[in-house]
Amino acid sequence: MFDDRTRDACVVVPGIMGSVLEDTATGRPLWGVDLATLTGALSGDALFTALRADAQEQAADANAARQAPLTRIRATGLLAKPWWLPVFQGLDPYSEAIRSLQGVVLAQEAVEPFPYDWRLAVSYNGALLARRARAHLELWRERVAAVPGWRVGGEARPRLVFVAHSMGGLVVRAALEQDPELAADTRAVVTVGTPFLGSVKSVLALNLLHAQAKPVRLVRRVQAMAATLPGVHDLLPGYRCLDRGLDVERLTAGDVARFGGDRDLAARSLTEHARHRTNGYLLPGHRAVVGEAQPTVQTLEEQRADLSVVAGRRHAFDVGADGELVCNPATGIPARRDASGDGTVHMPSARSGTEAVHYVFGQHGTLMCHDEVLRQIRRIALERPQRPDLGEGTGNGPGLETPQLGGTLGQPLTLTVTGLESPAGLSLSVRSATTGRPGHPLSLRRDPDRTDGAVSARFTADAPDLYRVTLNTGRHQPITQFVLVTQPDA
């Protein structure tokens, strides 16, 4: 009976934005429940204000989690419907991943979702996860021991398998670093699009007000919230990402403050990056699922006219074994290359710390619903033999690009397909993510403004809503992304 089942316990850890949040005192939903907080021009101000972290929440770390956990806001479950934010873009629910794992365990209760307050520090949530995972494992071991048909002579006691998306992988790393005994009881950690080296998009989210000449209401709300959140600052890139032409530098806390973030939160995050570069902690049984071929910002470039504004650039830099930048031998200029990624996390960041990597064509926020990702999760949970194709990604394949800041009702949106030699056989469709209502058929044409052979389509929404964009090549798993269309600001 064990050929297609695992005796181990599983814990699913979502990424940033991936847990439903509510006000503990009133039970009022604050996140992940009502899309009207995003699509309505005048709604949501109070909710976004409530989501800002106060001084106690900003200071909370692992010790606070162990001694006096915070109670103002609580996480009640994993995201159950699609969601979207400017820059961070779309996020699919985690229900498919839960069901996929429940199909390969002895009983559904072996799979434990771990919702957490993603606004707070990774170290704080790591301490909470360590405690929850230990309790889950002990209860599951008792259950396995109590069922005669599940006890197998000579079998080791059940262990843990963590499946983590995006920031969830950082939370798992924090939990296992803080609790070595829990790490010893962990058989595998599957990370999906986890930014171990950080993500440039976190800086762009903090820079929204500076970068927008006339920011819309939703953009103002998001930037004001993000600037207070330890969780957003914990996603800051720790690698050399600030392109200064003849040199590439790591961010400083002063840079982040100049770009719109919080100096103290940035200093704490960048110190953690430096510690990990020195210590090189390795997750037990780590397998990384990494998205590729999607247009992905990888470095930052200051706008010379105003050094408080940064723009994302789709290239990265190689660093030699000596820690020095790889430069063009003829010019001495650092060599730039597109390292590719999943639209949010570039490949070097997502595969850091492991040689066991599986690459897929897919967008960051929808990877946990991607059929190939789900297959890999099931295979690793069952401890199937490694496939022979877990090698270096090619970076060549279908990519999908949607507006990072969403759109306004009545204004056309440009949806772009990259990485393919011909538009033949492609289909690009848009439908409501809330009702399933299909949009008008889209026609793809070569984009005269692009030099990379991309093809684009124009879409004009007829109602404010969250829309799912789906690219189907007929040869790969469909790639999906979300785009939010809001009412014009009053």
C-alpha cells in the first residue's frame, strides 16, 4: 500500500501575500477576502492603513515569537482566491498544492498548511513555524503508530517534508536554522520560486511613489504599507544589484531609505544576507523548483536626474570565484547578461544553495498551480528517483509579460509574449478571475517597439476586476498571470 503513499508529514508554507489576515479583535477581514478593496477607487484606505506594521510589529523577531507572539492581526488560512498587488502582481491560491499532496499521503491530516502574518519578519515567522511543524510531526507520528496497517517493521519514524513558495522558503530556512532538532527530523524541503538572494521587485515596491509622477490611489496605499513591513524588507536583494556603469554594488540601508523604504528594517535584512553569505546554511534535502524564460528585473539603475528613483533592468552580472565581477577583457566593463527568471525572482536567487533544481516555464505567482510543479512536489514527497534532466536551465522558452501596476478601466493594456521565434499556434486569452467570464478574443502582432521579436496584444476591460491572462503555445504547460483593472481615481 506504500508504493504510492508517503508515511511522512507535510507542511505547506505560502509566500508573501499568501495568507488570509484578519483583525483579531473584530474579526474584520484585512487581506485575501474581498477584491473590492483593490478594484474600488475609493475603498480600502482604512484596510491598507490597518495593515501597516506598528513599532512593536516592526521590532518583532524570533525571541518575540517564542516569548510573546503578537495578536493584533492573525493569519486564518492560506489564500483561497486569486489576488494581486502592484509590482508583486498576481498570486494563485494554494488549494491545488494542498490537494496534490493529500493525494500522496496516508491521510489528509498529514498535510498541514501554515498561514502566517507575512507582513512581519522572516525570523519571527520562522520561530512560529518551528513550533507548529514540531507539533504537527508529533501528532502525525502518534497517528501512524496507532494504526496497525500503517506500522511497518523496520520503517523509520515519519519525518517532515516542507513545500514552500516564494518567501515561504525563507521562513522554512529560518525555522530549521533556529531548531536543529527539527532540521534533523526533516527529510526534504521543496522551494518554489524562493528568493534566497532577494528580489529586485521589493525595491520597486518601496520606490512606487518616487517612480510615479502621479501615482493612483492603490499605488499610494501599497507603497505606504510596504514601507512599514519587515516582510517586504526581508525580500531585499543581497547580491550586487545596483548598476553604476563601471561597477555593480550591493544595496545599503541608506540606499533603501532613499528609494522609499525604512532604514532600520533594511539594515536588519541586509545584515541577514551578509550572515548567510558567510555561513552558507544548507536546507536538508533541498530541491528547488525554478521558473525561467519570463521577463524578470534583476538589477537596478538610478535615474540620474533624481537619485531617489530607480528602474529595474533585465540583466545580471557574473561574479568569479575570486568574488570579482566578470568584465569584458577588451573594455573592462562588467559583462551583463539576462539570467532569466519567473518574472519576480531571477534564477540565481531561486536556485541558490542546492544543485537539485528543476526548471519550468511559469510565472512566479502562479507556479503553485502549474501542473509540472505539482508533479515535482508529488514526486519528491514520494521520494521518486531523480529525473536525469535536472540540469542548467536554458533561459529560452515562452514568457508572458503583463503591466506590473495593473490598469485603469477604459484604458487598453498591452500583454506581451516573449521568447518564441514565431507567433504561429499561440493563443492568448483573458477571463475574469472572480467570475470566469471570458473576455474578447485577442490578436497577437509583432511589437514594433521591441527588438527581441516579442508579440503583443491589446486588451481593454469592460469592468473593474482581477483578470487571468493565459498563454498557450500548444507545446508547453500554459503560463498564467494576473492583472488588476481598477476604477479611475476620483
